[in-house]
Amino acid sequence: MRDATVTRLPDPGLVPLPVLGVLRTLRGARKQAWLAGGAVRDLLRIAQGEKLMPPQDFDVATDALPEEVQRIFRALLRPASRTAP
């Protein structure tokens, strides 16, 4: 019988680096950002010892407005200015 008072934290190694990058980018822009949805449920179940495949689909919840998310990530996609050779 399991002790219900013992909490095991999910293995952060099961969260892909690009997903962590999204969280860091939003937080770096002074926005709140969290993993959400079924991936969180599955990570918690894996941490409790269930034999599941690691999640492949991650959702991020944020307090940023859609326009803010576009602005934050658009800035990352701008090509660096180049000088002609």
C-alpha cells in the first residue's frame, strides 16, 4: 500500500528542451507560464511509478495576451542584421 502523503516530483528530464525554452522565454518576458493539460497528469503518474510512455504533447498556460505572445516570439525569429561582404 502506498503512502498517500509522499509526493514524488516529476522528472524534469521528461520535458523536451524546446518546451522548457518556451517557458523560459515567457518568464524572461516577465509573464507567468506553466505546463498544463494531460502532459502534467502523465508526468505525475510516471513520478508515482506508473509505467507510461513519456508525454509527447505539451500545453503551456500563460497570463500573456495572444498579441504579447506573438510579439515575444516574433522578436526571437527576426534575422540578425547582416553587413554585406
